[in-house]
Amino acid sequence: MKRFILAAALLAGGLAGTAQAADNQADDSQLRAAIAGSHRSSANVARDSWRHPYETLRFFGIQPTMTVVELSPGGGWYTEILAPYLRDNGKLIAAGSIAKTLLESNPAVYDKVVRGAFSPPKAVYNFAPPNSVDMVLTFRNVHNFVALGDDKVKDMFKALYTSLKPGGVLGVTEHRLPESMPQDAEASSGYVHESYVIKMAESAGFKLAAKAEINANPKDKADHKNGVWALPPTLTNKDEDRAKYQAIGESDRMTLKFAKP
């Protein structure tokens, strides 16, 4: 009898684990719809094959009911996806610089995006109250902050940590510098050591939850004239070795998921 009860318990546990795994892998039709939306610019859509927005956001564990902070959206490549995805049941906070023309271009998509103050040089982090955010996302931004020095970078990560609820997630993608190559104090090439990002995040209290190679590109050796901007989509070297850089494609990127305990 004891063996039967144990076997039944193991079977039930196995079925529950299988069901949970299936649920975690379930397709997110709302996210796919946001990515396929006609509001997105054709130039941005052309980058999907390099930036893998569906796989990346699913890896971070995004849900349409979340309050999500996007740091320094700039031109809003990811904002185009996050805004409609979170519009009805969640909340998107654009922290720091974002193209005003984007937010004004389509009120039906961007009318509920909240603006938040985020200015690392001035240590202004008024983008969200403490313990109020489910997820913070930053895409190809960390290199912009390295020149501020380790102390200010740590302060920035601490502000992100403070804004998150316990169990909240910080998702980072960044141009990856091979650990065998030296990183200068200003990350002037646009590439950053993965170990540096992990160190800065952990210094603020984050725990590294997972890594993914979703945005890896082994063709990129991070040794280009004018750094990462030699590659698409910027192609800052213009016609010089243009074919070579186009053949490489976009940069090799780390994709890191951190959690607030």
C-alpha cells in the first residue's frame, strides 16, 4: 500500500511538473500580435531576425499584466512592442530619453505609456516608487553608463533593484566583449564584459537567475574600427568594408536575467 501511495504521489508530482512546464512554454499570442502589429516601422521589423524580440521577452518572463520599466528607450525599438502588449492590462514606464515623435505618432498604441525620470549622471531615478515594478528591461544601454565609473553604475543598478517588487526581474541585453579582450574605462567600443554586468548587478543585490544565447552572434569578434557601430544597422564606416560588416550582421550580445530575492 505504501509503495502504491508513493507511486501515485510521484505520478501526480510528475504530471504537475509536466503541466507547469507546458504552461511556461505556452505560446503568447498577445506578444506575437504586438510584434506583428502594423504600427511598427519597417526598419524596425527588419531587425527582428537579429534581435529576437519574442524569444528574448519570453526568456525574461514578461506577462501582459505586469508593470514594466524600459530604461532609456531612445528611438523606441522595443517600445513599439511593449506599449501595445502592456496597454490594456499592464503598464509601461519609459524611463529616460525616448523619441517624443514616437509617442505622438499613434495615440491608440502609446497613449498609456508613462514617462519616468532616469538620468544616471545626475543620479535622478524618479521613474517608479520602491517595490512597485514587476520587471525592468534595458537593451544595449549598459555601455553608455560605464564611463560614469563603477560607483555610479552600482548606484544605477541599486535604483533598479529598489524599484522592483521582491521576486521582480531585471532583463539585460548588451553588446558582449570577449573576456580575453581588455575593456577600457569608458567602454568606448560599445562592448562590455559579461562579467562586468553581472558584477555590477550583484553589487546591488540582484541574483543572476539565467543566461541565454538568444542574441549571440559568433561571427562578431568585437574588433571593428569604430567599435560596435561599424556593424548594422549603424554602419558608421559607410562604404569601408561595408560588405564585411553586413555579412557579420548585428553584434554578439549577452542576454541576462537577474532576480530580486
